[in-house]
Amino acid sequence: MYDDDPDVLYETLSDRQKAILDFIERFIEADGFPPTIREIGEACDIASTSVVNYNLNKLREGGWLERTAEKSRGIRLLRPRHAGQPATREVGLRLSNALNVVRIPKIGRIVASAPVMLPGSDFGEYYDPEVDVIEISRDMLRGVDVNEVYALEVQGESMIDALIDDGDIVILRKQQTCRDGELVAVWLPERGETTLKAFYDEGTRIRLQPRNPGMAPIYVHPNNCQIQGKVLGVMRMV
């Protein structure tokens, strides 16, 4: 079968298998890694994961892909092809919506009230790539490379006037500098604490300002203030 004309073989696939194959290839092109069974089912309008599995196995038997059962994203295309268009217009619309979603690491929690002690200054140590991943609209990146973006869960109410409440998810860009008034995640190494506040450089000291009139600012020496990221957006978890 591997020596046969792939275009001819493609036409022998069912419409559902064509849609699945096209979706997998376009998903990998957009995000750099393969979709899960659930994502394939949602994009191709297949409610049953067993039906997705059946068709993936048929594609595997046909030499189109390989599967690693131990991994949720264990799909590798053996004969990538760009079929030109999805099998149906409806599948194309679902594919367009799916490709507008990106996945970023949710690497922990950040307090938006009094600072909280964390076991280390590297936020990355909290990232479990198999679990702590959230989906956001590509528009929320504001043109920033997805590899430079991460998320933190907010605890506390000191930023409520900035429309950031307890339990919300803040989307941040990794960076170590900012302008006055920007909302940032800040690591305070001398205190072993991190917090989410508005940043103001007052020369001999840094003012970390809550966005809650009932809470006082935090003042620290510039050498004791390390910016970890700037807020790009907020997701309200309901």
C-alpha cells in the first residue's frame, strides 16, 4: 500500500476519515503538536471517542499515521498531505475555530492581596505539561509568540478594580521589564514571595500598587523586585 498513489488512496477514505486526517495535519501545522482524541471529535463532529479511535486505527492500518497509546497526543503522520479543503464546509468552520485556539502552561497560583511564600523563584518548576495546560483564543496573545506566554490562577481581591478577581486566570507574557502602571507578576527574592500588582518605579523604591482602595501598597528596594511577566489578559472562570 505504501507504493500506491497517495492521491488515489486518499479518495478511498471515507469522508469522516478525510476530515480527521485533514484536521490532524492542519492542527500540527498550527500548533506544532498533534491533537487529542477529544479535540478531533469536537472538530469533526464525532460525539463518541470510540468512533474517533476506530477511524484513527483505520488510518493507521492504511499507513497514514502512527499511534502511541500511552500518550494523549501520541499521533504522528507518516504521509502528511494538504488536501486543499476539508471534506465539508461545516468541518472547515469547526477546523477554523479549533485552529484559533492555542494552549499555554498554567504554572501555578499568584496572590493578588498580601504576597504569599512560594518554594522557589522559578515559576516554570510548577508546570506539568500533561496536566497544567489551558486553552485560550489566539487573539488573547496580542501578537505575542505563544511560547512566551503562560497563565497563573489569582488568589485574593486586591486587583478587583482592574477586573481581576479571586479565582480568575491571568495570561502573562514572560518579560523582566515594564512601564509604570502596568500589571505584572513580581518575585520578591528577599522575602521569598510573589504577588500580582501594578508596578511603579519611584527611584529609590518600587511601589507595588493594589487595585483595591481598601488595600495599601507594598514598597520594596529595586534590587528586591524581579518582574516575571506582564498581564496580557484575564479569563473569568465560571
